[in-house]
Amino acid sequence: MQKLGVNTIRVYNLDPSIDHNECASIFNAVGIYMLLDVNSPLPNQSINRGDPSSSYNADYLSRIFGVVEAFKDFPNTLGFFGGNEVINDNPSGEFVPPYLRAVTRDLKNYIAKQSTRSIPVGYSAADVRDILTDTWEYLQCAVNGNKDDMSRIDFFGLNSYSWCGSTANYQSSGYNVLQADFANTTVPVFFSEYGCNIPAPRVFNEVQALYSLPLTSVMSGGVVYEYSQEVSDYGLVVLNNNNTVSLRTDFDQLQSQFNKLDINSLQSSNSTATSLTPPACNSSLISSPNFYNRFDVPSLPPGGQDLINNGIENPNNGRLVEITQRNVPMTIYSSNGAEIRGLSISPLPNDQSNTPGGQDTSGGATPSSSSGSTSTSASAAATTTAKEGLAGRTEVKGLMGLLVAATAAMCLL
């Protein structure tokens, strides 16, 4: 991942009861941030879009607060997603929205009470155009015009797969529509998933549009779906059963596109981005007749305030640990089957984050004439001083991420 040039991973499914210290510390050492989903697909660990009130209870809050406890003390924890595609059609838009604001409020209040630093909380939306802007407007506005409203999201992610193949462009993909729709955003907006896989292999030419004007005037980068190959065929690498890893052509293509980016331009500052005033919440912000347009955020369930005030019982608090292993212990193969030798992490100073560095980790591998195996070598990625977090829109303008489905895959590279 470091050689690919990513500066962020998103992880969907986390077990807050296990030890993530070494894994999170490795990512911190190499300048890679973590965007973490607090929910999981297991029973009672997410908001039920069909009956949100039944799932919003103290047990659920204990679950999501547990994720906060496990990761709040890692300096590379960039933010938490309070929900992912909970609103995914018109019916769910009728009932779910106020519960998303409640979860956002509860997470932010818990962080304020139990963490030594502020950590942003946001939402990851489905690209359902009928209700997309309503979802964003509902979650980014400030109740009673209070910009410090704790139920207001700090960032908005969009799972979008509208740019498909080498013939797609800014107009055919609808990127021009997204630019117009989010032109007045007062929170960072980015692709929390992207990377259409039809046709395959992916060429990722949308990367050039995503990280240049005019889209960077509105959007703040994105997270590619996904790191490891699963049945849906979106993986950049294959995690083989024999504990080896094979890079796919998609990895090569993405690395090539990242290497073309103007990193200095992406890190340029916009002083106005941190001083934007959110709109006051009002039913007039909502355009769909069936989307929930009241801002009566549900009260905490019984026991919820006690959890916020006193913390959850027996929290598993993560902490940075010393990294003693730098060499990658498993065998890695390039997309042409050559073994990649000499692969190791390159720890960066505390104020630096990872960026693309002109690497050709996979496609440049060629068979060796002097041995029976094939090999190539990998060198360190470039560095940059830009580890600032999600303080404002420009701070994540260069977010170049990968989505990791579960922690089992997190620390293999």
C-alpha cells in the first residue's frame, strides 16, 4: 500500500475487542490514515433501515463507542463513519435520516467526553441520485443555525461507480452533475468508494479528473474499492491461501494513474475552506416529497447518557507500539508472476503522510536470466509534510485511499 502511494485506508468491519495496536501503528509509521466504520453487518451492530427505532438502543451505542475506544488514541485515525448506505432508496429516506443525525451526535459527544482530541464523524452515502442531495443537505445543515450542532456531520462520503472504462468522461460519468450538486458544500465531500469494474481490467482514468480542477474545487479525493479480491471482482490484490499475495493488473493501472498526479497542487491551501457557514436546517432544503424533512433528532435511548458520561465498561484502548519488523514477511508476486523482492515499509517522520512516488511495484517486474525464479525490487515511496487530518476541505483534497473490507486483510502489506 505504501508503494502504491495511498495516504488513507477505509475499513468496513472492525472487531473493537481485539488488539489492533501493531496494525494501526504500522499504518501510522508509513503515513497512512484510517477512516473507520463503527457499524458491522452482525446482528444489532448497525441501524436497521427498515425499523431504525428498534435498533437504536444502549447495546448498539456500546458497540459503536467500543470502536471509538479502540482507535481514538491513534494519531492516524482520521475519522469515523457513523453509517454506510443506510439510506439507499426512497422508502428508507422516509424514516432513517433523523437517526443518522442522532448517531452522529452521540459519537461526537462520546469523543468529546472520552477522547483527548477531536475526531471527525461523517456518513457514507449510496449514489442514488433521487435522494443524494437531500441526504447531504439533511446531514450537513445546522439545527437552529448552530454551527457547533453536534448532530451535524463533519464530512460526507459518496459511494459512486459512474465512471466506467476508458471511454468515460466528465460528462458521461455525471461528474459534472456532482460538481454542481455539491458546489455549496460546507463539509468535505469525497468518494468513499469508487472504481467501476466494467469493463475489466480497470484503467482508473477517472483519477485524473478526481484530482484536478474543476472537481477539486468541490471534491476531496476518494477511496478505491477495494484492496483484496473478493467474489465481486474489485480487488487490487489476491490474498492467496498459501499466505502469498499476487498483485493484479488493476493495481498496476491505479499506481500508474497516481504517479501522474501533481501532488504539490493537491496540497495547496485554501484559507476559506475552514470558515464556511452551514445552512440552517429547514424543510426547504429537501426537494423530494417523500424524504424526511423535519429535524427532530431522537433523544438518547435509556442508558445512553451514562455511556457518554462515564464511558463503556472495560474498553479496549488502542495505543501506538514500536514497529520492529520492517521487511514484508510473505512472498509478493507482481501481476506478471514475478516475485517482488526487497519489499519493506519505510517509516516517515511524524509530520509526513504517504504520497505516490513514481513507483512501478508490479508491472516493471521481469523474469531473471540468472535463476529459476523471477524477481524485481521495490524502493521507498516519496514523502510529504501534509499530515493535518480532516480539519477543512483542503486538508483532504489529496485523499488517496483504499477500502479494506475487514481487519483480517489490513496488515498484510
